[in-house]
Amino acid sequence: MKPLLPAKRFSFSAPILSLFCALVPGMQLFADSRTATPPCPNILLLFADDQRADTIAAWGNRHIQTPNLDGLVRRGFSFRNNYCFGSNSGAVCVPSRAMLMSGRTWLDVRADLEGVKLLPELLRQKGYAAFATGKWHNGESSFRRAFPRGKSVFFGGMADHTKVPVADVEDGKVHNRRVAGKFSSEEFADAAVEFLQSYKGEEPFFCYVPFTAPHDPRNPPEKYRRLYYRKRPPLPANFLPQHPFDNGMVKNIRDENLAAYPRTREVISDQLCEYYGLITHLDEQVGRVLAALEKAGHAKNTVVIYAADHGLALGSHGLLGKQSLYEHSMKCPLIVAGPGIPAGRSSEAFTYLFDLFPTVCALAGVRPPEKTAGLDLRPLWEGKEKRLRDSVFLPFGGLMRSVRDERWKLIVYPPINHRQLFDLQNDPHETRDLAGDAAHASQVERLTALMKSWQEKVGDKQPLRVATPRSKAVRFDDFTRKPDPWQPDWIVKKYFRPR
């Protein structure tokens, strides 16, 4: 993929950069420095963990309460076909965050981000102050390189939301390791609010707030899950008791073991209520952060970005986790709001999370590195382009590959020589596999060629078939389902102990 880059390289000092930023559409440079907000936009990046794209009320889900995200949708621009670019492991959040911070595909960046220039580094070189709180799943060394300052930073991958281990960072040094005193979303929102209220610098800031919600354990404060127990959302339209074949990630992995096999409607309903409770609680914390941004006087010159690292199954296709290439697991929210960005608009254009890297660079007047895989999203909200790419490619380790265009989607499972074909126009929930229908053989052939073209473009060398495929039959009686150590007692009792 050839990224869209600014035409010229800028290496100006901060004052001259300010003049440049004044010329960016939507930005203003005020002559009176006593009342001026920073001429380059501040960037506030709010990042959820495991949030499906269909869990925002303003995006059409009338069963969930997300008033603050709804407000952001009304005053911002929504990207309705936004994807995580697959994964190289079951811990999808690790490569997703590496891609976000590097602008590269997981095929071209290490999980610990060694050897690549990170987005906060580039912004700091151009005069930005950088601060972060929340989940950083790519190693302490890369965080210290990216952010000289952070508070309540979680360097792990998951934890009980009521017992998250956190630390502070000052001058690039980690200290004050402790267990957070509040629920994770509240702890991270507190740190962001404190930063926004206390920030008095003249230079623009980049504030990164990656939450751990709604990642499991699905243990929101009780009133939030009770909210949905009383008025239950419907099960996903593609609910199944179990996945019809073994894709290599359907059983005995941490995410999938969170409920018994086969899935029952009652258990999935309860977990969906708990998941929605986490999202509504998270939404309240997002509202607190946005209110602090407004109260501190930063809102009019801040671009607010809300996204998530990937989606989640939660009963769709008989799965619970994100280790698949179905739409529910690879699509994720993306909303951008701020000066110069049209309000209440949306696009169905295909985008990736790593497109945020060159987009933020462009907003700040920074030239991204040459190996950046993403594309600048500004032409979409400026109305200059209706699309930036004609298709989406999703690679997942050695287990799965997928490609889709506006209507058709092909998923290939090389280890078992299996394929699925879906007509997303008429079957958006991917419930009718057409791969074995001779009438659609031409679509399989066309999409296979498109997939190979993508592979060549991004350097993916995974064969699409193997000489000796393993069995795709699924059995669930060859292992013992056990809880991970982060699940609270009430969840272990409810979902792991026989009744």
C-alpha cells in the first residue's frame, strides 16, 4: 500500500511550526497570546478495549445507553467501516496497539515496538507535550520512549477491573507501582481529568487514554449490570451454541473458556448484560474526560478521537472472543470530532485503525515515516474523497485470511483448507456460507485473486492451502475448562462451578 504523505518534508522549529499549523484548514492562530489556544490542535485519543462496533446507541443500537459517545457522534465524523488489521496471536490487542502507535501492519512491527518511531515521539519532536494513562500492552521500554510522563499506567494485558496494577512515569522513569484504588475506567479517567485541568503549557498536547473496558472480566459496578438484567438486550442475530468447525481458536483459549460449551442463551444473555454494563460505565467516564476538556478551555482547539482496538464475539457464531475474522471481531468504533471536522457526518469507506497514525501526523504538520501503511483520513471528512481503498484485507497469524469489498467477503482457513463466502449486502451477519455454491464460484475465484494481491502488497507469505490439512471437526471433551486468575470470585462461581 502506498501511503498518502504530505508533499514536502517539514523540519521547522516550534514557532515556525505554529505558523504552519495556522494555515491548516480549521485551525486559527490568534495574535493575542494571552487568550490564544495552541495553534496546532491538541489531540485527545480515547481508546476502548474489546468494544464491538455495534455497541453505540447513536450508531443504531437502541438497547445500549451511551449518551456521551452519542454526543461525540453528533458533533463529529463517524467511520462506520473501520477495522483492526487482524493479528499475529490470540492477544489481538497487542498487535492492534503496536499498529496504532507505529502506523505499520503487524507484519512489519514488533510487539515491543523496538526499532520504529512512535506517534508520540514524532509529535514531541514537533513541539507537542505528551501524556498517557491506562493500558499499554507493548512493554515498559516503548512507553518510556513514547511518553516521558504518565499516571496510572497499566503495563499488563488484563486484570480484574477492581484490582489493576498501575504505575506512574516521570521524566521517563517508572515509579509508584501500586494497585489502583478505583475501578479501572474511573482510575484512568481521573488521571486524564487531572492532566487536562492542570495543563497550562503553551505548546499543544497529545493525551492518550487507553481504557481496559469493556475487556473482561465482565464485572462492571453492580448497578450497571443490573441496569441491563432488568431490560435485557437481544442476543446477537448470528448467535450459535457453538462454532461449526475448528478454526484453531474456538476452544480452550482464555477468551473462549469464559462460558461453558455449547453456549446457552441464558449464559450469553447474562454476559451480554455485563458487557453492556461495562460500556455504559465507560461511557460515563468518557463524559467526565470530555467535560474536563471543556472546563479547562481546551475543547475548541482539540481533536477528540474515540476508537477501540478490535471487536468481540460475545455469542456471535458460537464464539466469545476476538480471535476470528468475522465482522463482529475485526470491526471497531472510530469517531473523530474537533475544529474543521464536520458534525454529525459519517462515511462507509474502508478504514483501518493504523490510518490514525498518518491522520494525526497530518493534523500536527508532521511527516510520517516512509514505511507507514496507513492513509490520511482527512480527505474523507473534507469531502474530497468518497473512499481511500476498495477492499479490506485481514490476516490472522497462520490460521486465517480474509478479504472483502463492498458486497462480498471471503475467509480462508489454510490449516484446514476451508473457505467461507458471505454476501454482506444481503447477509450482514455472516450466517449463510455460499462458498460451496457453484453459482458463486466466480466470486470465490475473484476474491482469492484479490487476497493474493493484498498479500503481495503487504508482504504476507502465508500459503492459502496446505498439502495435509488437519481435521476441522470440533470436540469439547478433550480438555478441562479453567478460569484465569483475573476473574473475580462471583464470576468464577457463576460461570465455572457446576450448579
